[in-house]
Amino acid sequence: MREHRLLPILTEERAATVPFFGLDTLWLQLAGTLCNIACRHCFITCGPKEDRVPMMTRARLEELLLEARELGVKEFYFTGGEPMLHPEFFAVVERTLKEGPTHVLTNGMLIDESAAQRLRDLFDGSRYSLDVRVSLDGMTAEENDPVRGRGTFAAITQGIRHLAAVGLSPVLTVVEHADALRLSEARSEFLRFARSLGLAQPRVKFLPLLRIGRETRRTHGYGTGDVVHEPLPPEVIRTLQCNSSRLATQAHVLVCPLLLDAPDAQLGRTLTESLRPISLRWSACHTCVEEGLSCRT
């Protein structure tokens, strides 16, 4: 556990502060740090043997959903690791859809024809929306597989095709791990590529690199100047998801999904304990402020 610990760079007195406006979005670390692949740029170092953060139990989920209802939470995001590794994944999604719009962040590799149909059935059977986000980091195996693993491009795109076949249109999320993906042309090229996979109304979300977790070994970490210590103007504060969202694990509620391994980002066990302003003490906060990163769809 010690090697994954993410320590703050600034003291609370030196760091910029973000007020808390109310809990709109709840992130749920459903599969803990367990994943079926080990991406080289994974900012929370998930993988097939990474069990340092345990899976969430149904009892813990129920506890969080009931408290979220009382607090007026508007939407829910399932993240991991890989959420679909949870043995009760479909039942968990069905239960959460009774509370509000639900988003599933997945690498898509476990979406076969049966899983795609079950997701479609959940989509059709709920009064709230179900959105699936699939991570894919290139339009070819040569672009994607060096960071996600050999054979992942074929498996992920097959999962996307299964979703398209049942009429679901996932959001494709692309991490800008290579210079070519940062160019404006990459957006339109990725939309054309998504259509070639059968998506009639493709959606693509590009995400900047987070230089924590495994990315520090693939390229490099943050520099000493990558901190947020100046007071932030209101227009910037409004763009930050930490003003209205929190991440829940089996044991803790934390500031945000980026800070899973930051002990100082643990705000308590309950959602109510977490409803307070936070200080941007970590280098990863620099990416959110400077590049407008939002983990929301």
C-alpha cells in the first residue's frame, strides 16, 4: 500500500480552497482497484492483482444510496478498476437506477452479446438514463495496445460493436497519451472511426494525462511548479467537480476519483462527513485547474 500512497504537495494554508456547493454527483469505486488489464498510464494503478482497495459490498452500496437520496444526489458513476468484474454488477446497476441517472465507466472488454443485451434491458426498464463510457486510446491496435495491453484494441472495439448492435451509444473516452491525440484533427477522426464501429450517434471525450500512478513510470510525474496555490476566480471554481461531487469506496468517502490513494483526501466514512470545502493540495489538482479536466461525461 505504501508505494501507492499519494501525498499532498502543499499544506492546507498554502493551497487554493474550493467551496462545497452541494452533493450532485456520487462516484462509486465498485470494483476497488481490481481490473482485467493493467494500463501503463493508469492514474490509480489498477490491475488483475491490485486488491489494495476492496470491492464494494451490496450492504455498503445500499448504505450510500440511502444517504445519497437524503442529500439529493442527482447522478451516480460506477468506476473501478473494472466495474463489470463485480459479481453482482447488473443487480447493482439496476438498484442504482432506482435512485437516479447512472453512468458505467468500463474498458468494454467484458461486453459480449449477452452483457450488451442486459445493459439494453436496464436502459429500457428504467425511468432514469443509463450511460456507458468505454475507454479506448487509439483508432488502431498500434496506437491503443502499447498503453492498454496486447489484444485490448480488438476486445474493446468488439464490445463497442455489441453495444451498437443493441442500439446503445457509449461515450468513447480517449486519454491524450500521445502527441497526435492532442491535435484538434484527432477529434473529428475519432468520430469517423466511432461511426465505423456501428455507432450512429458517436460521442467522444478526450482526457488529459494525469501524471500519477503508472504514468510516472511510463513518462514522468508532475514538476515542482505544478501546484495550485493562488486563490481561484469563481469561473474556474465552477468548472471543478470537487465543488459538488465525492468518491465513495468500501471504507471511505474521498474528495474525488483522482485521489483514491491519498490518505489526506479521505473525508470520513459517510457522505455527510464529506460535505465541506477542500484544499487543492495535490499536483493532480493542477491538471483539473489548468486543463479543465472533469471526470464527468
